[in-house]
Amino acid sequence: MDQTDLHPVPPPEFICPISLELMRDPVTACTGVTYDRSSINKWLERGQDCCPATMQPLHQNHSLVPNNALRSLIHQWCESHSTTSDLFRSSTSPIDRPHILLLLDRIQRDPANVDALSKLKSKARESTKNSRAIVDAGAVTVLSGVLSAPYPQDARDPPDKAWLQPIEEAIAILAYLPASYNSRRALISPKPLRSISWILCMGSPPGMMSAIAVLDGLASDKGAQIAIGSMAGVIDGLVAILRRNGNQVLVNSSLRALLGICLPLRNRARAARAGAVAALVELLPDTSGGVAEHILIVLELLCGCAEGRAAVDDHALAIPAIVKKILRVSDSATANAVGILWAVCRDSGRSSAAMRDRTGGLGLFGKLLLLLRRDVSPGTRHKVIDILDKVYNARMDLSSSPPPPASL
């Protein structure tokens, strides 16, 4: 019998772009993208203010419109494939504490108990009330134990695929739970972070998405960011997701996680050494809007360290790709692109002639002059003048540069 007969694959339009699982309560955001309600609500609860699929800002417009037509189609598909199970049962009945404690006891006795983990995940997914009750019952400590469990191999090596499944289930539960100081403290230690890095590098796409969501919740202060970035495999896993350039929401989530983790200077150097600059530069030409903005933000952040500036300078496609985004995406993206060029020009050992050759035919000189006539920030204006001086030997006095036209 064909495996697809046993495990039918839903049409892609039935899959939530965030959880990468079959939607049970599809809702449409103001950007026109449909998500499962529990997944988009959790995304918004983490303080995100952009559409996960498009990276377009929501501007506080968090209204979600039920997509009843799609829900009906999903229900029909489930019935025709005998996969309804409890997918469309009412999610309003809260889980009782004895039931939670029973599941947690089973998990504590056997950290590889996928059945108990799966049932707990289903309950955590149903409602915020359930997820809070699960946290109150001490689930984070138990789940941290799953991520810290010894595996029948050298602890330095990733486990077999069969051992990855309970780890992935535990991380998926954590992704549905509200973050708190105590939960962060339990998870920001080598063994749990090691397991998260395994899922980033070798897990399924839904598992990777859950791992990124957990990292987002953990990376809330500098100490946590440094600890996460220092764990071998975390930054490498995020960069590998960017390199695969598959699911756009997964790529976007990896971008946001990398941005949060790379705020400390030492993590920027680690990301540059892991190949983040090359991965971002190769994504940049085919992006626009919010995605391009986030790539340029992360690139400028990485240019805050010598390794990042050198990686941009050494990549043949970097400068042309960055120059092309100036005045083509948004004012903020233009400011980030100028910031990257300024950092590289100041640090590069290349001569002015060599820098001019690299930007020849890209219209950089004209774009920079046009920026001086626009209402850009003082910082961007100074950087533009520095680039003109360094690359084109065009010395310009800030006080004598023409004011922006009244129409701009």
C-alpha cells in the first residue's frame, strides 16, 4: 500500500504558513494571507507586528477574518480521507489539571513517550487558557527534561531520527506556551539549546518553525542572546534555513530570529563565520518589500563587526545587490543599504579606483547625489557624503549640499 494512502497529504492551501500543519480554524489577516487562528494569535502575542508570510507591517491592524469557505473545504477533505479525528471538535472546553498532570507524569517517566507528548501538544494548541494551565502545572520543567534527556549515543552527536521525534514534539509544545522568566531560565542551558539546534539543522519544517518560535521567546535580553548564539549549531541552523530558501515563512522567521540573536557583537562575528552574509546576499536580489528590508537590516547589523564587513567586501554579488536596492524598496531599506556601503568602504583595503570599478554601471553615483537632494536623516546624509569622498573623491561640504526640493 502506498504511504500516501495511509497518510494523505493535504493540499498546500490547507496548510498554515506558520505551523506548517493542517489548519483547523483558518483566519485571514489584513494582508490577505490565511493562517490557523492559534498560530497567528501566538505570533502576535510574541510582540510581532508584521505579516509572517510577507513581512508587511500590520500597523496595529490585528483584525482576523474567519475564512469559513476554506474551513468548510478542509472539513470536507478530512471527511473524505477519514482524518477528521478531533481536528474540528470544539476548542472551548479547557483541559483539567489532573489530565495535564497525568500526561506530564507519563512524559517524565519516559521522555520518548511520543503519544503523551502529542496529546499535550494538541491541548496546548487549542487555546491560550489551556497553554497557561499547562505552564502552571510545571510543564516547562518536564519538557526541558525531554530536551536534556540522555540519548544512546555520544552526547556530542545528534540522535537518530527516531529520537528526534520526541524532541520535536516537546519543542512544538513549548512554542505554544506563554514565555515567562522562569521558563526562559530552565531552557537557556546547554542541553536544551543543543536539542533546539538539532531540530534547526535536521528537523521537519514544522519542527524548525517551532524551534525558531522558542528561540524568539528566549532571546529577550543580552545574556540570553549570548548564551543562545554560543551554542554550536543554533546560528548554523538558522543560516542553513536561509540557504535552503524554501518555505518563505520559515525563511522570514529565521531572519527575525537571526536579527534578535545577533544584537550582541560576538554573535555577529559567529554569524559571519557561519556564512550568514553569503546566504543573505544570495536571497536579496529576488526579494522586495518587508523581506528585503529585513535582509538589509541584518546585513547592516553584521557589518558592525570586522568579519561581517570582510564577508560583504569579499562576496562578488554583495555590493551590486545592495546598490540595486537603494531607492527601490523603502526609505528605511535605502538607509540600511547606505549604512552597509559606508561600513564596507571605510573598512575596505581596496583603492578608490577598485571600488569605482565594482559599482560601475550600477548608477551608485547618481543615486547618492539624488539622496542628498532628499529629506534623509542626518546620519544617512553624512554616510552618503563619506561614500562620495571615499569612492569618487568627490568632496562635498554638508552645509553646501542642496536642500531637498519642496515636492519631496
